[in-house]
Amino acid sequence: MNAVWLVETVMRKELVPLKVNLAQFGNQVPHLHWHVIPRWSLDTHFPDAVWAEPQQRSAEQQLAWQNFTEQQQRLLPTYHAALRLALDAL
């Protein structure tokens, strides 16, 4: 569980989501299988689960989400580096 909390902590610091959803699976073969899902008010499913039907969005909202995801993509190398450092320290 420490690994899950660590991923969430680094994600919150580096990507600054509005909230984070945690989902656990592993009902057939016991194993560590968590989804740590950053959420933003602009995302296409917010506030519902990411596996629910997407919300209807205006063209303006869709463009805002596209621009936002492009910005987030640029943060991923920094996030990945911070996550590697944190996990190596466990």
C-alpha cells in the first residue's frame, strides 16, 4: 500500500490534479494491481469514473481539454523522474 500512496503523492506534487481516483483490481489472481488516476475538472469524464460514458462537452471545452493534455504531456518526464527517485527510496 505504501507504493500506491507514494505514486499518489508524487502525482499530486508533479501533475497537480484536482483529485485522484484509486481503483484496485485483482479478483482472479492475487497481485498488486492498482489504478492511480489523476482527475481534472476539464477531463472528458469528470466527475464520473473514467470508465463511464464521457460527458457532453462543447467545442470550446474540448479544445481546452486538448490544450491542457498537451501541457500535461510536457510534465511527464519530470513526473517519471520524480516517481523513479521516490520508488527507489522505498
